Amino acid sequence: MGGVDRSHLPIRRPAFAGTANRTLDGSQPDWNLIGHPTPPEGAPNVLLVLIDDAGFGNASTFGGPIDTPNYTRIADGGVKFNRFHVTALCSPTRAALLTGRNSHAVGFGSVGEFAGGFPGYSATLPRDCAPLPRILSDNGYSTAAFGKWHLTPDGQQGPAGPFDRWPNGWGFDYFYGILGGGSSQWDPCLAENQKIIGTPAEFYDDENPYYLPDAMADKTIEWVHDIRAQDAHKPFFVYFSTGCSHAPHHVGADWADKYKGKFDQGWDALREETFARQKELGVVPADAVLTARDDAFPAWDSLSDELKAFYARQMEVYAGFSENADHNVGRVIDAIEELGELDNTVILWVWGDNGASMEGTITGSFNELTMQNGIPLTDEMQLQLSERYGGLDAWGAAIMDPHYSAAWAWAGNTPFQWGKQVGSHLGGTRNPLVVHWPDRVTEAGSQRSQFTHVIDVAPTILDIAGIPHPETVDGIDQEPMHGTTFTASLTDGAAPEHRTQQYFETVGNRAMYKDGWWLAVKTERIPWVLTPAAIQPYAPGVWDPDRDPVELYYLPDDFTQANDLAAQHPEKVEELTALFWEEAERYKVLPLLATMSTFFGMLPPIPEDTKFEFRGDVQNVMSGMIPRVYNRSYSITADLVIPDGGAEGVIVAEADHLGGFTLYVKDGKLTHTYSMMGVFIFQQVAEEDLPSGDVTVRMEFAADGATPATGGEVTLFIDDRPVGKGRMDHTVPVRFSGYAGMDIGRDNGGVVDRAYEDKKPFAFTGTVKKVVFDLNLHTSAQDELDLHASAHQGQVAHGLSA
Amino acid sequence: MKIDDETTDVMIGGYLSKAAADEDYESVLHCGARLWGAVVVSKDLEGNLTVEESDHAVEEGAAGLASVGFVVGLFAPPLLAATAIGAVIGAAGGEALHKKLEKGIGEKAGDTIPIGGAGLIVAYPRSAAETVEPAVTRAIQKVVGEAGGKHVKALKSALADAQTKMAEGTS
């Protein structure tokens, strides 16, 4: 398709250049009519790999303690960048990566779960910012995404769409993975293209259980083979976005056990060891200084032996999980090599999207959602709860949803300060990048230190493919990409800096980089603390961001940000502060802390629906889309048909034993089990058997009051006759699960009540005609408003951990 | 010294795991102090109840601990002082406790141990307190009740005192 105008997408079909007479007599066909766009000659395949929630100092390729032989193999055959930058949060980095634009400018100043009311935080891609996969697809690439997506708002992750917020809507021909920010690796609620397909059948195979990282690689290889089976030449673009190393940290014990004893020295010593290796490798300059531990993290030596063992296992599992990700990326690369296409495949592999995550708080957790629900558990409580679910040997198995201590994340971000959510410092913003392209990168194994940013990836891919950025897409004028190509640095280590200026902002933590200078402004809130006391100083009219403490670093002399020069260079502070505000306005960063607007009374409209009906064949309702039963009275009514001889099974179930509810029949008895995040488990059982025939059962929860996590009384009914009751002292205030869905007539994936674990998914043997949720509004409008605010504040907490 | 001759202490410990309760139970049994008895009660994730009892009082010819309703000493709340945003955990009042004491032992224990939770009850003479109490290190919540008098009455009274303190969240 020489001479094709690629500046307007979709590419126009060529006009008919043949002749069409009244009959075939004298007519000339034009076979170009049935063609399709093809990329420019020589456009290579592209494999874009993004590892989740990992730090600069995790992978052994960059001096870390986690064995990453495939990452090293690719680095040795390509180039590695030691000054590559990301945003300090999941969705923003992904949006920037796939659009080539600053995240706020495309509506992703925060995570995809909740769409806010300001342009930079809408979680909705503007139509004048067509993303990279759409551009590649329209130019003739085959495109596919595997793994974590995290760019679709809550409430839009069902069959009603809208699907322009799903991967296919961004230009991927094929998608297999998870829409949310985190997921079990053992029983994910999967999406394939535009359908939630739920828990994979292999989950129920005890001999050969499902594991998402393995399945991602399998599906990717299968897709590439399918493409080649149809077309031997069409280039492909694969976006391989691992759920690893995001919590829950799930991996087989054989992977975790490789690291037994390797973290017994603790996080303080680990940082020193990593730093020494980084210097040996040269990924950190020889004169760099290791930054100090903030008081927010405890000294390892201050811990009891019991806690040291607990924490060490947390890191062993994280390490095994991460090495497994390297292994599965390696399988994909091997498959491409086997096709003989490795030399003509550009691999861009970013190890971490926001630094390692500190959202496990100091203790880590047997269930990451406990933090997001604001449940304060001490280290001893966490230890005991992990024992309840199998102890250290089960850490990483499906029975827990574990996260590790924030101090391990800090160690993973060596040599920098802080980590995820802290956009002001390199711990949250600098991650390794490796680029491999044998056809063009000839200085194999070399290092690049040009200042690069995640927004530069898309322009670089377009540059490599020879595809121009379109002026219009679907007739809509396009905003230019904000990133610029760094192709020159792939082949020339001395290539000039292509990026001399960049802003950073995440949850109010912000930075301005220019010509080597880095202004860092971190709010005083500890990233994992969202208590009222921590939030209040940032209220409108109270917070003056220009009074936040500032730090200033000169990165060419200070790779790690160890030497604060703010006091010596007030003029530079002033200059960069002014520049930040200019950039913030230009790229829709304002208002700062829009992410947290719900804490200060800026709330979306209160939902009006209070009744939700589900027919008996509805399954896999995503966790963010279930009826809002939190913090209020409600009832669940089910119309059933019970055959003679009785029935058993689940009528309705949300999520699993680490947070959820189930209404089921077992041994003839109607039973309601409610898991308050796996910490408290409440159960009520009917005192009489369920009759046969048409039966209506109901569970009523009468809340004590309009307070988050309210207790209350449960009553079970059969045909309006009370048959059982019990008390639930505490309920889930925010969200049962980050990934597990709600099902009618069965309990897909991990079950809520372990009493029927051996019968999972425990499908109902009678008929569930329909299930109706009725939500009782609180009598006081103010109570409703307060709980509405609380719900959205909780969503912020959830989102910031995703 | 006979059980009737000095103040009886009853300690109740609440746990989120059986393993932690078992650890303290073994620690108490091996602490070297004189005990009137110790009971560890737990309920697994399937709802199955387990009771393990070391009834030293029986060895001394006194009435068994179970005979005074010992296993009912535990009740669900409050294992945690504060668990959620703005939530204050309610506690069973004295009246409710007395009602529990009137039920059958097995039923009571089943009612009062939360799924996945465990409890430890230790009865001992006041003179052993300095040895027994430090041996219980992993309880999420730990209270000690006390009473004097005849042994069955003392055990009941000390247990009731401990239950009240547990309900009030004091230690």
C-alpha cells in the first residue's frame, strides 16, 4: 500500500481503479478493493511487556535479589535504560503507555475504577487521543492484549459496556485477562474480548489447576500461532501486562521455596546488598549514595523473631511470584524465536509500573482487602489470621490474598526513597526498561541513561514501525502525543537527551524535572494512611500546596536523590514550582487531589435504584457492580422451585471466604454465611427444612444504624415465615473483593463458605427463578449522604491500592 | 494448698487462630505453675468445634471444670478492639452472659466461638499468677477475673468476672 495516506484513520479504501461496464465485456477488476491496510514495509512485530507493582531494585538484571534470567537474556541482547520513568500509579502509567500522552490529559490522573468529575480524572479516554493499539490496528497490525487492563471504570465492566472503555475499544483485536487492577492468579474472574467469562474451568481441576500467568503465556503463544497460520507476514503488536507482582501475591510453593532463607537478613540489609550489586552492574553510578530509611518503616532489627519469620516468608512469595512472571515472559519470547521472528521483533519490557507497592502497610496482610476496607489489624492479628488460613506454608496459595510489608516494597525500590503513589520521588517513578531488537540494536548488552518516560514508548513504537501519528481518527482531530521517540538512543548511546522536561503527579505528590533538576513535593501523608486525621490537612481552604515542604535534587550528580539542595538553590525551587503549575494546568492535573474530592463533600449523584433483580442464569457480576449492600439494611429474596426430595446448592453468592456472602441450601437447611473479610465469619441456619415446590426464601439484614461496618440482625424466612436468625457484629464497609464476582445459582471460583468447598461451585439442584436485592434507605437523608460519601471514600482507598 | 484456700483467677484469652491458642495452651501447661485447669476451644473454617481440656482440678478430687460450665467462658465479641472505619464493636452485656450460662455446654461453646477463632481459659490460684500470665503471649485480648470462696463457686464467680471484663473490653 505504497502512497497510502496514514494521517487520517481509518485509512480510506482506494477508489475503484478498474472498469465496470454493463457486462463483464471490457470490464477490468481492481483487486486493491479487497485488500486491507498493511503497515509500512519492514514494520517489525512489537512485544510490549509491563510488570506490575515492582521496583527498580527487584530484578537481578538490575541488581535485585529476584532471579530474572529471561529479563537478563533480553538485556544482554539489547539495551537497558536506567533512567526510565513511569507515573506512580497503575492506571495512569498504563494510560500513558498506550496513548503516548500524559495520563491526566487522557483522563487517568488516578485509577480506572472510579471516574471522577474533573477532566484529568474522568477515567474516560478523550476521543481526540486515539491510543497506540488503535493506530497500529488501523495501519495493518494484528493487536492483542493479555493480562491486566485496569482502564475500565467500575460500573462499566458488564455486558452493557460501554465497550469503548474495554480493550477492544482501545484497538486490540483480542483481549484475554482481567479488567480490574488486581486479581487472584488462581481463580480470576476473566474477561475475553467483550465478555466476562468468569472463573476458568481448570480452577476445578485439582490435578492441574489453573494459573493465570501460565494461561497468559499459553494464550499469547496460541494467538501468535493463529496469526501466523493465517498470515505469514502481518506484524503483530502484543501487550503482555502481567498481574504479577500486584497483590494478591499468588504463586506455587515450588517457586516461593526457591527463596527460602534468602530474606532472613531483612529489608535493611537487603537494600545494602542490592545497592552493592547495582554498582557492580553499573546500573547505578559508582558515586551514588544509598538513601536512608524513613521512620515510617521499622528497622528490621527491632522486630521479634516470630515477626521476622512472618515477614521473610512474605518476601519469599513475592520473589517467587516475580520470577515466575519472568519465566512466562520467557516462554512467549521463546515462541517468537521458534517462529524465527525474534530478530524482527522489538521487545520493550518495563519492570514495574509505579515502583513496588507499599499498600500492604507495615504488617502486610493475609487479605489485601482488609487494608482497603480500613480494618486496622496489628502484626499479631495478621499473623494469627494467616495461621487460620494455613500459615506461612499457605502464603501464596489460593486460600489467602496476601500482600507484603511496605518495607519490602521500599527495599524493592532500592536505591530510592518511597514507592508507589509517591510521584515526587524516584521510588515511585523510576523503573527498569529493556529494549531488544537484534535487527537494529547492535550494541548488545549496553546501557542507556537518557531520561526517558513512559509517554515516550508509543511514539517510539510508531517511529520504529514507520507509522505517522494520525491527524484525525474517525474524523476527530487528534491531540499530538506528548511523548517523543527515543529510537536514536537505541542505536547510539551518545544520542542527545530527547526529553529535558517532565512533570509528575500522583495523589498530590508531585515533581518537576527539567535539565537534570528535580523538584520533589511530597505531601506529609503516609501513602497507606487514609484516616480522617491524615486527610483533614488537605481539605479545601485548609491546604495550601505552596506551603508543602520541598526538596530539590540535581540528578546528574545525585542518581538516588540523596542530597537535598533546596536550601542552596531557592531560585531553582521557585522556577520549577512555577513550571509545575504551568504544566499542571496544561495537562489537566488540576485540581490537585481531585482523586480525593469525595473526602471533601464532592460526591457523584446518589444512586436512585434500590431494587435489583437477577434471573437464575446470571453469573460473574463484577465485584464493583454488585448491589450496594454495604452499611445498610437490605434483603435478598429468591424465588425457587424445589423438586421432590429436596435440593441443595448456592442460591446467590458474592466473592469468597475472604469477604463475601452466600445464601445456600445444605442438608435441607437454608443457610446464610457472611465473611467480614475473613476476619469475622457469621452464619445463620434455618431451624426447619426447605419444603418442595414453589418456595420463596428471604434473608433480611436489619442494620443497627447508619454507620460504616454496622452490625445488625439477620433473619431467615421461608415463604414469609421466620425460620432462623442471628447477629452479625460487623459488616464489610467498602468492598468484599477486588476481583471475585457474584453468581446466581452457584458460587464460582473460591467459595464463600468452606463448608461446601468440596462441592464447589455447588450449583443449585433445584431452580432459581430469580433473586431480588432490596436496599433499605436510611430514614435520614443526611445518613444516606454520609454513607454515600463513605462508600466513595472507600472506593478511593480501594482504587489507590489497585 | 487446697483450691478453697485462696483467691481463684480465671484468665480468658481470645485468638484469631487455633494455632495461636494452642501455642499459649502448651505454654501455660508447661510454665511450671500450679493450675486448676486449662481449656482451649476452637472452631475451624467448616464450623467444626474442638475442645481440649486439661483438668487439674479433677486430679485433686475436686469437681471437673466442665461441671461449672467452663467452656462457655468465651464469646464472640470482642476479639478486636476496633475493626473498621468508625466502627465500635458491641459487646455482650452481663445479662446476655447469664443467659449463655444457662444453656447446655456444647451448645454454648458452639454459639460463642466464632468460625475460625479460638479461646483459652486458664484457672489458677492467685499465687501462680506471676508465672501463668506471662506464659500467655499471643492472645488478641486477655482478661483476668478473680473470686474467692469454695472452689466451684469461686470458679464460676471468677469466670463471670472475666467474662464481664471481656465484654467491657477491659483487661
